[in-house]
Amino acid sequence: MDRDRTVRRWFDMWLENDCEGLEDVFSDDVVYIESWGPRYDGIRAVRHWFEEWNARARVLSWDITDIVHSGDATYVEW
């Protein structure tokens, strides 16, 4: 899967409140850092954060304005 499409799939998971296929988006040893600081090490931590967050809230809209790839890192502006 190309990287832009992978990013869009991740955003769609939030909009659909469904993280099925998370392993297709992230590797087991993912390091995910939110823009305001929280860090999640490993796919289990990302899944836990996703499921906990979506149990108490809902993403209604999330528009991507830019996707930048630099080496192994990807940065997304919304």
C-alpha cells in the first residue's frame, strides 16, 4: 500500500471508529507521537489508545491538508 493511501486509511479508521486492519497501517514496533506530545510505543499501545479514545468520543470530520514523507517518517497536517 502506498504511504499516502496508508495515511488516509488511518484517518478513515478514526472517522469510522474502527481500527480493523491496524496491522496494515503500522508495524509492531511503531512509534506514534501526537502533535501535542503524547507518545505510543508499539502497535498494542496505539490500539489501546485508539479504542479508549473512541469509547468516549467521536471524530466527525478530519481533513488532511498535507502529507510529507521524510525517510521512514511521515508527517501529516490537518
